[in-house]
Amino acid sequence: MNISPTDFASLLCSRLCHDLLSPVGALNNGLELLADENDPAMRARCLELLADSAKASANKLKFFRLAFGAAGGFGDMVDTREARTAIGGLFGDGHRVELGWMVEEETLPKGAVKVLLNLALIAGDALVRGGRLDIGAETIDGHVEIVVRGEGPRIVLDDELRGALGGTAGDTITPRAAAAHLARALVTENGGSLQISPPDAPALMFGAVFNAA
């Protein structure tokens, strides 16, 4: 599947706007309620909702800046603690997803961090009823190895995402598959391969191996 850089940038922007619409909309609704509310208890509740929505918006922006953007410049190493914080903000408190972090490397190449974050995003989204998300990565002999495992009572990875990750997608993709396309592109451009567990597997697993440079 070939897609122009301009079209792909549009897909990423659409994905970002879609994910931010809910928390930003909640902020707007909360402000409207606060303006018309005089009861102290209800005003306090409105402020709590505003704080939650603001935190959710900030967490999503931090994650997408690292997963999709050019945070830290080009060709740099990235502190893996930033990646852990970004994933925790997206799927941690209140999201019914338990995180397991098995990354001992203090830094990873930016491309590797992007692959890790985008695979974690896809796996976390697939845990529609919550569960556990385990993430591991290490550098061995000039290669980065990444494993992401999602387990929960219900796992949904639709055919579009599976096709984008496996390189069997059609000529067009939608914004929801942008993360999958980006992860595969980064892996293949660096001489690597990406594996996906079969649809009938009890857990969802992604594995990627590619050059660390």
C-alpha cells in the first residue's frame, strides 16, 4: 500500500482531532454548566469534571506528540521514562487497564519509541473491557526488539488494523488505522519485520524486530 506523506499527515491529524474531541467537548460543556450553576456542591462537581477533562486532554496531547510528532528533534535517542509516562497517562488511572513495563533500556532510538507507543496504543484500544497491557523492549546486537501483549475479557482488533499492521491493507486507510500504518512503516523502513498473533489467540501480541540506527 502506497500513501503520500501529505495524505498520511492528514490521517494523523484526523486521528488526533477525533481522540481530542471528547475531552475538549466535555470541557466546553462543563464551562457552560458552571456559568449557569449557583449551588456550591454542583459547582464543585463541575470543577472536578473540568479538571478530569483537562487532564485527559493533556495526556492525549503528550502521548500523540511523542507517538506521532517530532518531540526531541530528529534522529535523537528518547528517554524511555517519557514513553512509560505517556502510556500511563493514556491507559492508567481510571481506564481499567493494568500496565506492565518491561523496558530496562534507559533510552531508545526515536523510531523505536514511536513503534512501541503506536503498538501500545493499538493493543490498549483493543482491550474494550479493560485488562492488562504488557510492554517490553531491548536492544541486542544493533537491533531493537519490541513485544506488546494485551490480555482481557474481550479483545477487538478489526481487519483494517490487522491488515495495516500486516501489510495487507487496501489502497486506502482510515484515520483509525494511522497508528498501525506508521508502526509498520517505521519497522519496514529499518529493515525489520512485524508479527501479529492470530485472530483466535487468547491474547493479542505484537512483535517487532528492526535496526536500531
